[in-house]
Amino acid sequence: MVTLDGADFNIYIIKEETPLAIVREFRGLIGQSYIPPFWAFGFQQSRWSYADAEAVRNVLERYDAAGIPLDCVYLDIDYMERFKDFTVNREAFPDFEGLVREIRDRDQHLIPIIDAGVKKEEGYDVYEEAREKGYFCKTESGEDFEGAVWPGLVGFPDFLRPEVREWFGEKYRILTDMGIDGFWNDMNEPAIFYSRNRLEAFLANSAKLQGANLDVNQFFALKDAFLGLSNSPADYSSMIHEIDGKPVNHLKVHNLYGASMTRAAGEFFEKEFGKEKILMFSRSSMIGSHRIGGIWFGDNHSWWAHILQCLKMLPSANMCGYLYCGADLGGFNGDSTPDLVLRFLALGVFLPLMRNHSALGTREQECYQFDNTEDFRDVVLVRYRLIPYLYNTLRKASENNDMIFRPLSFDYPEDPIARECETQLLLGDECMIAPVYEQNVSGRTVYLPEDMTFVRLSGERVVKERLEKGLHYVKVALNEVPLFIRSGKSIPLCRPALRTALLDTEDLEMLEA
């Protein structure tokens, strides 16, 4: 039985007989998926944070010195002036515009972060405009709701209002005028570290305990109360939006918030630059924003299990229209190891968004940070050989309301093993991927639902082996990318280059089964 909270809904009945037909019908209802610029398929490097211009240059130079292709470097929150959206820390980036030009002259791209919360600061023009125009989410009493994120107290623009989206979207012009052509939207669930009112209440109650002899129950109650300050349902329930002139509680539209922030940006980009010109993806999204941006899968961990978790998320994202998607390769939280990064990258080779990203305080995991750098070069070079194929596969999937990644059960519904296989995926119409996702192994067991050709790709080396339908243990070295090509199919490979702009997409070699 399904229950619904409220009466604001529509029911669509899709009468199709197969899962893939159902997905295609649904995708036709929700609209065509976002297609990013071609260069957005290049390898991308991020970290919280590259805090100044020299840190950015160091990343670019060390990748080039290692002979590892790279198209993008990301800026996390420290590029801003005191964590204020649409500002630049001029002490760390004294000639930001010059740096952007310098990077573009290298056929590379600088991608800054934008957060949902607007810092509460007198004299900060973005905050002042939003406050004066009444653009922030409110409390039930009509005051601006104040939560805290990186800069402390912020206001949250009411992105569900068209005029607020238009206003916020225009703010991206500040950075596009500096030459920026890609963004990632973050913290837009919205994330709330604490609200002013609940923090004050917590501190007042905690002060009463000063000097007290806390037993285990009292201590953990205090600890839980502190941890409960972040992303509290009580705070979300006190946020009020305005929709068609009527107040609406945030809990009723929570999943729309991040999607509406991305919509604000995407509508501005399309109006100003046209389609397929600006890279845009978001942490929080909902069906609908797939038309104007991609997603990444949030703050994962440097865990082996998260390789497989990423694989399992890909078909779900595709079903919802998100074709340009990916995870933080190597893991965001925690200290990664060289073998974990390599195995994560070997899956990342096939993800439309191929980005290495890690958190402040964790081990630096850029490819050049590890011994045997040539292993990392071998894996990333494979990505650049596959870019024309991957780009065209995404474009075709967008135009035909199709999926890039499918469970085996979609194509082999009568095969009992294929129906239950969750560690392998079909890629396009031609291939199957089966990443190695365990540590200290020389390969993995795979199930072939039909005869296939097993291909081990490493740099420009290609090793092929014809395998019959059934179970096989295949060996995969750390510097190899495993791929299985279906019977009668082939895929194009190009010569690798250090940038997507340098790829020869005309003179292609066909890799046949």
C-alpha cells in the first residue's frame, strides 16, 4: 500500500512490458537529459582545498610532468573571500582572471564551487540585495531564516521562486565574465550546521551542566544534542518558502531545493551561452534538474566497498535522467591507498564525470602523489582513448531517452544469474564493465551472459581474449582497465593526448569483439 502526505500530486501509469521500455517511457515524460561540453569528459582533479594560485599551478605542472592527462582543476570553498558566494580571495588569488586565462591557454579549465547559503554580512552586496528584496527563506514569524554553514550564519535564497532563481542565476555572471565555464553546486540540500535559535538554546542548556558530574546517560545525551544541531528536521520544519504567493513549509519541498538552485544556474547559462557550453553539476538534485545539469554522488569514503556502491548507483541515476554523473574517485573522506585509487580510477574511466576528490586533512591522492606513477598514467590514458565513444554514448542516450549503464537483467531477463548480478553493468549497446572492487586480489570472477571478448586496456596496450558464456576468473593488474565487448560489437578508440582539446576524434581505431 502507498500512502501520500497531502493531495498535491499527479499519477502517471506507464503500460510497458520490460524495465527498459518503462524507463524510456518515463524519460520521455521528464525531458531530455543534460549534455555537457566535450571537454567535461576529460580527467578532473579536485581537493578541499587548493587554497591559492600556486597550489593550482602546482597540480597542473605535476600532472604534466608525470605525463598524465588532465582537463580540469577544481576550487573548493577557500577560493572565496571568507566563504562568500561569487567572491574571490584576492590574497590567495591576486590575479584570478589572469589565472583563468593562463589555464584556458593550456586547454584546461578551472571549476569553482558555489554553495547555497549566502553569508550574513553587512555590506556584502549579494546578501544585502537578497535581504532587501525579501529573497531569503523565512520563519513562520516572517523573519529571514538564519542557519549556519562555512561562513557562519547565512540566508538561504528561496530558489523555488522564479524571480529568486533569475536573480541568483545572474550572479554566476560575475565568474563567467572572468572566463569561468564550469561550476559545481554544493551544500544545497540545504546543509545546515546549526540554526541560530537552536544553538543558543543548546548553549544555554549546556551552561547549566558546568561543574556537573555527568554519568554515562547524561554525557551521551549532551553529545547527541550537540550532534543533533546539524541538518535537524526541527530546523527544516521552521523554514518557509513562498510558492504562488502562499507560504509552504520546507519539509514539503525539501527535495526540490538543490534542484532549484541548479535550475537557477542552468537557466542563466542556457540563456546567456546556449546549450552544451557550461559544465554544471550538483550534489543535491531531483528529477527535472537532469535537464540542465549532472550530479555527483556526494561525500563518499576511501573504502573499497564504495567502488561497488558507485557502480550500483549508476543505473539508478540514469533511470532518473542523470547521465552526466560520477563519484569522488579514491574516496572523499579518509586516507586512500594507491591500490584503492587505481581500482577506483579503473571504474572511473567509464563514468561520464571522472573526478578525483578528497577532503581537507586526508592523504593527498592526486595521481602523482604515489609511487609507480606510470600505473596511474596507464589507467588515465585509457580514459582518453575512450572519450569519443563515451561522449557519443551519452549524447545518444540523451537523444533517445536511454540509459548509459544498465543492469544485466534488463538485457537478459530469462537468465537467472544475470537477473541477480549487481557487480557488473552493461555500457551502451556494446560493452559490459566489471570493476575489481576488493583489495589484495589479482582479479575477480565475472559472469558472461553470452560469449564476449575480454579486453585488458593499459595505456595504449590492448590485450584481447575470447571467452565463452559462463563464469570466469579474470586477472586484472593494477594498471589495467577491464572491459568486455559483446559478440558482433565494436567500439572506437582514439590516440590519447594530455587534453581533450588535443584528441584526434577523426582517425579512430575500431576495437572489435
